[in-house]
Amino acid sequence: NAGVTQTPKFQVLKTGQSMTLQCAQDMNHEYMSWYRQDPGMGLRLIHYSVGAGITDQGEVPNGYNVSRSTTEDFPLRLLSAAPSQTSVYFCASSYGVGTGELFFGEGSRLTVL
Amino acid sequence: TQLLEQSPQFLSIQEGENLTVYCNSSSVFSSLQWYRQEPGEGPVLLVTVVTGGEVKKLKRLTFQFGDARKDSSLHITAAQPGDTGLYLCAGYGNNRLAFGKGNQVVVIP
């Protein structure tokens, strides 16, 4: 019962470095999404995908790229990390678009120095 | 942008007391969900409400969806320390699930 798996769980970067947060789900879900969670700000949607080959921007997409080459994987790339991107990142998936339960990973805590 | 306002932001109560938290919006939602998040973990779905005026019960938790489908409430009866957590409401619109900022509930033994 893996569900949604995120790696790494913790990462420290220097300003300007790039990295990729990995997300994989084994439930054959079409819908996948990335959120960031900051104190007092709640969960904010970064990017989402309604199926392989299809991605779209969420509420706070700047500084992040995504791709969806397979149903299972939805990596989030930080192109040039900034201190403002220090946050906890959650990947989530669901069976359908606009319906049903979102299943979340355990989160990836990123610190940018 | 569909804003979901949750109140109160923080609530601390003694074990055995009752509590109610609220989720309000100016937008109409086709459905609204409540999640609970514990420290170091991702949110977990508690309930989905779909019909205006709907009431759902999950053990000691009672969820209500407003008649106009713009607001919802969560009532906990005889709260226990295990109810401690961040309660998040979320509504669907435009292929995305938007979350409120959450109600942080602390139940003191």
C-alpha cells in the first residue's frame, strides 16, 4: 500500500541551486497536483495535471516547472531556488478530475539558504 | 480565485468539551471536503458533503453543508486529545481543489 510517495523528505539548498522533488503514485490516478504549505497561508496549489502529457498552472506557479510523461510520476522542478521557496511541499493525487478524495504524500520539507 | 475563510484559526479546549469550527466562502461549491492534518503528515480526508443542507456524522464529528452551498461547519462532541490537529476545508472549482488556511484545534487532556 504505497499510495503517494514523495522524495526526498528533507532537503537544504543554497540560493540559485536547482533540484527536483519526486512524486509517484501507484493507484492509477489521472489527477495529480503539487501544493506548498506555509505557516498562516494554508495549502496553495502550484501545478496540477489531469493526465499524462497535460499540465496546468495553479495559484503560485512561478519558479516551478512540472511534466507528466507517465500516469504514475509527477516531478516538481525548482529551476533556481530562492529563500521564498522554503516550504513544505505536498504531492496529491485523485482518481477523477474535480471529484473524489485527494490522497497526499507525507511531504517534502525544503529549506533554501 | 475562490476564497475559503476558516474560523477560528486556533482553538484550545479541555478534553470532554464540545467545539465548532467554520468554513465560509462567497462562492458556491458543487462539493466541499474536510481534511485533518497531523504534524509531519499529509492531510487525510474526513468527509465530502455535496447537497445543500446535508449533515454527515463520523462518530463524534458532525459536518454540515450550508443550504446555499457556500459554507460548512464541523462540530466535535466530547473532544478527545486524539482530535488534536489542523482541520482543512476544501472546495472544487475549475479543475482544482482550493483549501482554506485551516482551524488548528488543540485538545488538552
